[in-house]
Amino acid sequence: MNSTISKRGFLQAVGAAAGVGAVYRTMEALGLAGPGTARAAAPDLRRGSGKGRSVAILGAGIAGMTAAWELSKAGYRCTVLEATGRAGGRNLTARAGDAIGEADSRQRVAFDAGGHLYANLGPARIPHHHRAILGYCKEFGVPLEVFTNDNRAALLHNLERFGGQPVTARRAMADIRGYIAELLAKAVGANALDDALTAEDKERVLDMLARYGDLNEDRLYRGTKRGGYRGERVNAGLKAGAFDDPLDFGELLESDFWRYKLHFDDFLDQSPTLLQPVGGMDAIVATFEKRVGRLVRRRRVVEEIRRTPQGVRIVHRPGAGGAAAALDADFAICTIPAPVLKDIPSDFSPETRAAIGSVAFVPAVKIAFQTRRRFWEDDHAIYGGISWTDQDITQIWYPPYGYHRGEGVIVGAYIWDEKPGLRFQGMTPEDRLRAAAAEGERVHPGYAAEIVSGISRAWGKVPFQKGAWPVPDEPPEALRRPDGAVYFAGDQVSALPGWQEGAALSAHAAVEAIGRRAMRK
Amino acid sequence: MNSTISKRGFLQAVGAAAGVGAVYRTMEALGLAGPGTARAAAPDLRRGSGKGRSVAILGAGIAGMTAAWELSKAGYRCTVLEATGRAGGRNLTARAGDAIGEADSRQRVAFDAGGHLYANLGPARIPHHHRAILGYCKEFGVPLEVFTNDNRAALLHNLERFGGQPVTARRAMADIRGYIAELLAKAVGANALDDALTAEDKERVLDMLARYGDLNEDRLYRGTKRGGYRGERVNAGLKAGAFDDPLDFGELLESDFWRYKLHFDDFLDQSPTLLQPVGGMDAIVATFEKRVGRLVRRRRVVEEIRRTPQGVRIVHRPGAGGAAAALDADFAICTIPAPVLKDIPSDFSPETRAAIGSVAFVPAVKIAFQTRRRFWEDDHAIYGGISWTDQDITQIWYPPYGYHRGEGVIVGAYIWDEKPGLRFQGMTPEDRLRAAAAEGERVHPGYAAEIVSGISRAWGKVPFQKGAWPVPDEPPEALRRPDGAVYFAGDQVSALPGWQEGAALSAHAAVEAIGRRAMRK
């Protein structure tokens, strides 16, 4: 009898006896659990291990509330100082009647009331592999639904291409694939890649390309039904006719579609499945607030961050005119965005200061419109997803929920490039809506007349925020380390800028570091 | 002043004055409304135009009920003869306690009760451009949510490739793109395509390929973060490390992934957005039943279809042993599937008979399992979507709803190829479940032990159905025409075999043809 057992055989035996969970743990133990299999790994501080210890948490965004939740479970006394009147930070959902303030303006959301009439003005999607934030959604019972990036009925629009007419994503994607497959098949067929491919590979590559691009028998691309049928129906209907002619290859090459818009959903954090809380992203805020809201002191503006023999002293003030107060704590977790933090007097080291000063934030702008009619569904069969234009508004998002209801809320602009971001940021709220409607009109003629009301958010003008997310993909090293008793957190100290996952992971890291240090103290 | 106005300028003026709806109708009038813009075009028979006229509708599936609804609105007296005890036909959702009968077996659905514990054993997705069926969903207020085909966390599995280990869709898709881009860039760089590309095109194509496949500076594919980071997290986390090595190109070529599994969502009827009714596809049946259920006579097996001077006589019988009865009508709409219809005595012309006899149906099999735990979410971050294997079960579907609930119902097999379909069809229901669990085990070790109960549907064995959908993509011409007063309907007379849209469109066509003929009579 064979005295060895294959890994697979062993795992199957474990599975049969004890289920996938046991297999998973066994695979982890054997180092076989592949990428993507990691469960949410929230810090697991010993219950009561924080007893008698205090933490000042600066900012009640996702990072701050995550830290407060994890630390308070372990017995730490947490105080969260929040500069604004609300928790959540950039996790902000706008609904009927909400006030949206910026440094020099105040808007009132004039949407109609209704569970499907909201706009996530900050984060709006959760990638399936963002397991820390999804772990909280599961733990706290936040209902989730699919968020749609990729919709082949959505439009791609360049002012100077295709006569300024939008084309459907379906056609552009099918055609690019087809042309690439045809070109490569031509090169392979002409033996131009014989040094790279064996004779056997060549045959397989040719077969593969024919499928990849839906080439004809001569291995030429002459359009494909993948791009839709010509005429009143996209699908084959009762009797399939001809499919649409391919788009001109030269025009496609001159468009900006291929730069990233056509493969946007291949990007790791944009690839399906994406999820969203039902009814608005701030369901996550609400569920954290239920647990740690009592620890949050609102309208407490941090004015100084100082070292003390005990650890840290935070000087804060309840808005202009109020009396300054000091909060002493053993530790602090600072989630204040770098563009704000850099102007707060502190005892940070020169290196820390330099690091904070080096992190610029993106001046992103989001604009949402309520329309009187879901014209994108009625007229274009667009159910969710994103249209792209090379105008400043960049994107139009169609809601992936509330299908077939009378009215809807769309994102009429989502701008992150600096120049257009600053242009829209510099406008009055009224001018932003007007400009976005005018640009949208070129994507959807008649658009402006469908709009009932709108709201904008220029994150660069938001007090205590001053930007949407850090420009660099990775934070400066100095912010990954504590400065004295102060730990830095927020997406700004993660490699996931602009994602709630980065905020949650950074909070976990800070919590774990404090836990380790507290054990040594 | 210029006396002409551009089409765009004109449309913008219309839009500004009257909204997208007006623009849309103007575009239609000008012949400018592109594909995909067609609204649901249900027949618009004049109210009362069917008064005094009768229609026998054979079959209470989607086609039959659509016809009954449209005709009865116009005043036709409709009688729907349904052979089974339920309406809906192949639109079948299994829930706790349901009985699922086949020619030689009867299964009881042992799922737990719960709105998220159901299986659509027939149609399960609605493409966004299936506007007839979506039109009814809108008209009748059927709530919809996203159905997910494409999930980059889902798995691709070949028994003989990659050591029999599944790979994630994310990696396989990124790697195929990368290798294709590298090869083509090599050919273009070596001037092998100079006859096909201008010098300017060449530069653009090279730029495009670098983006397309995420090539490195030397235009080589060495993996991409699109495929996920190495280690415990797929995403960059706090500090991005190395990304996964690309899969071996030779193994990829030898796998069957590229044949269509990697671009399944590029197929027109499988491309995003796909939708499903919340809580089960039979919500569509229920909403039709509310409107035309009173017209349906259940358990009425059609035994003869005869011509009469008036139009048509349908001889039917209430199951074995009951007394035969005759239904006379001016017209009939026959939705009986060809494999059943071919054995029913009729006065059809030889041409019609030959056409009916020529339409074979696919012996598709679906198997659904309830599991005690949503291990695909917990262990693999798979939220909805489809995994593929080259074993007979073909696919595993993860539910795109009920996320993070304790238990779930997955599709454990969806087989449409003839050989494996017939193999599973030939098994007892118990054996089907056992076989599907064993194959699933190779995709997800531990799978079988997670299963609580299961149900199978072999459509080839379903009485009065005898198959899942027609093999040919287009029906024989003879079935597109009436035979005497009998009009044929169902997906079998459309170019959308297996889709509810084909059923609805065919019903519309029959209704319109009857409407035209009734006007002449």
C-alpha cells in the first residue's frame, strides 16, 4: 500500500469528514490557501486587555470608528473627536432635505423622498475582495446588493470621434478585441512570430484568436453579433438580421476609449463583483454609530497634538468661539486627512511633518441629479453602469437599483483629474449643475430637460477634509510608524487610497500596534 | 445667418425644450435612433377589436400568457389550455416543499424556507436588451435586481490543467490579454504588420497594447496587478507587494478556458447588465397569472388539433381517464414544444409537420443545492457569478442575492451539452445529486459536506416539455407562418431559443397577425 497521500486526496478526506471550513483551515495550515481566500482578519485583542488604558481617536470616519469599535471591545476607553457634526467622513449619502456644506457654500438636497432616491457622494462601491469592510457588513448585518461598473449598453463618448456621437461599450469592446485578434492572427499566419511560438502553439493561438475576436473563416474581423444586431433590436429577436458594422479602427485608435475606459472593469479594485449597501453607503456609518456613536464627540476641532509623559494630549475646541479643552490619553489614532493635519500644531518629528506635508489629495468632484424619468432605462436599456465622456464630467453613473421606478438619481459627473476637478470646484454649486447638465446633454440629447434637481460635492472644498483621497498610491513610510504615542490611520496610510478598505485595514494595524505596545507597558 | 441646423443642434434644441422623450421620438422619426434604443413594443391592438372572436391558446408558458394578456385586452375571448397543473412552463422556481415531477420520478424540494432559498430551474437571467419581457416587468411592477455572470473571483477548472487546481477568472483573463498584447506588440515592433498598419497606426497600436495587456516597459507581459496580489490578500492592502506570476501560456492554450468561458460575458445575451426578478423568476409567472390566470384551464392535455370551417377545433382531455372535450375557436396560438407537438394528431400541412419534426430540443439539466453555509463568500470572496469546470456539471452558480446570510442555494450543475445532459438525465434524482456533488468537490474541496439538500431538473424528461430549448438558433420558416388558423409561438419560433424574450416576441407576432387577419374577416 502506498504510504503517502496526495495533498488533494488528503484535503478531500478532510472535506468529506468535516466540510469546506475544515479544508480551508487545513489549507491555511499547509500554506495552500491561495490568494483571495483570506477571510476578514479583524484584530483579535484579548477581552479586557485595554482596561485602564485610553485612546484618543481623531476623526469619526471609517478608520476612526473601526478603531473605536475594535479597541472598545478590548476594554480601552476611547474618545473620538470629530470636527464636523456628523460621523462617516467621506462616506456620505445625500437624501431629500440633507444639507451639504462646503467652505463657501451650503446646498440643500432637493431630491424627492424615496428609498431609491439617494446619491453616494463619497465611496459608492465595495470590491468583493475588500474583506475587512465586507466583514463588518456581514458581522453587522448590512444588506448588500450588486454595484454595476460594466454595462455593455452604456456609452463611450469623445467629442472629436465618431462625429461626436456616443458608441455603446458593447460595440467598442467587441471591435477592439476583433481587430487585435485579426492583426495577431495575420502576424502568426505570416510566420512572423515563429521564434516565440512552436508549431503546435501556433495552431492553438490561431484557434484561440478566432474565438477571442469572433473572426470569420478567413481570420478577418468583419464585426460580430457580440456588438449587437443592426436595426431596432439589439438582440436577434424573431429573425436575426445583420449585425452592426465594426467601428472604424482608425477612429477607435484615435479615441481615448482604449486608454483605460474599455478595460476599467479589469482593474483589480473595479472588477466584478462589486457590492453596495442597499439604500446608501452610509448604512455602514449607521451600523458603526449604533455601536460606537456614544464615544463620538461631535464638533470638536483638533487644535494641537502634543506629547505628554503619559502619552498624548489633544487640544480641541467646540467650533469657533467655544472654549478649548484638552484630552489626555495613553495613545492617539490620528485619521485627520494630511491636507488638514499639516496645519495643526503638533510635536511631531520633522520627518513625520515632512511626510504629512508631502501627501496631496485629489480634488475630486461628484455631482448627482434627480431626473423625472429613468430615461436611460426607458430609451436606451441602460440598467446601471457607467458612461464615459472626454468632457470634464468624465462619467455618468446610472443607478444599479430602483429599476423601472418613475424617477431616479444619477451621478452626472465624477471628476478626479486635477484640472477639471479644480475647474468644477471653483464654480458655485448652481454653475456646477449647469455645466454638468450641458456636458451630459452631449452624451444624452435632451438630458438637461429631464433633470429635476441636483447636488454637488467638491471634496477639495470640504472643511476638515480638503480633498477626496491621497494622490500617491502608497503612503510615505513615516506615516506607517507611530510618532510617539500617535498612530496614523485612514486610507492615506494604506495602499488603497480612496477605499474604505484602506481605512479599515489601517485602523486594524493601529489597533494591533497599540495592543502590542500596551502589553509591554 | 445660416439657414441650416445640424442634426445634433436640432436635437439639442428639441431636448432643451421638451426632454429626452421628445428627442427620442424625434430621432425615431428621423431614423436616427440607434440599436438598443427600441422600447418594448407590445402589440397595440385596438381596444374592443377582438370582440366576438375567440382564440384557443395552447400552453400557459410565457408565450401563451403573453398572448392571452394582449388578446384579452383587445376583447378577444381567450382560453388557455395547459397540460400540467401549473402555469409558467419552463419558468420554474423551486422552493421549500415544492414537488418537481419528471416522467419517472417525483422529487420534493427540501430547502429550508426563506426568501433567499430558491432555485430558478428554468430561465434565470434577463439580458438588458430583452425589452419585451422587461417591458412586462416594468408594466406589472416586478422588482428586479442584478444577475451576475461575470465574477473575477469565480473559478475556471480543467481536470488536466494546472495540476487539476482551479484558477481565478481574474488571473486567467488578465493573463490571456497580456500574452495576446505581448505577441502582437512583438509582431508590430518587428514590422511584421507594416502592410496592415500605417506608421502612425503602429505607434498608436503599440500604446494601445501596452494598456490593453498591462505590458512592462519592454512591452513584455510579466503579470499584472489586475490578476491580484500574491499572498493572503488579493488587493494591495496596507502595502502592495508582488502580484501573482502569470499562468503558463502553454497551459492556458491547452485549457478549454479560451474557447468561450473567458469571454462568456461578451456574448450578446450574456453581457452585462443582466437582471432577475427579486425572489425568483416565477414572479413573472405570478404577475401574468394575476391578469390572465382565470383564462387558464389546467390539466387539459391537447389530443388533436383540427381545422374547422370556423377556424380550429382543439380536442383535449383532463388527464388520463377524463372525458375528452372539444374547444372551437376562430384562431389558435400553439406554444406546445415541438418534441411534444410532433406526436399530437393534427390537420397540419406536410410542410408544417416536417418543420415540427425537425426541431430537436436540448436535454439540459440543472441541479441546485442548499448548503449550510455560504462557503463561497466566506472562504473565497465569491459573490455571485459562475465557476466553470470541464466536468459534466459544467458550471457552478453562486447566488447574486442573500449575501452574507447563513445558508444559500447554489446551482451545482447546469449542463446543456448533449452527452453529459443525457447522462445526468438518465440517472435517478439521488444519483444526479451524488454525481454533481462529487464533481463539485474537485472545484471546491469539502463541497459535498456543505450540502444540506438538492433538487434536479432534467428538462428532457419533463412531461409536455421534453427538452429545454430548441437546438437550432433559428426556427424552420414553416413555423413562422400560420397553418390554417393556427399560429405557432414560443421561443421555438424565435431566433432567441431558450429565452423568455423569444417567447414574448413570438406571442406578439402571433397576436399582431391575428389582429390583422381579424380586421380583414
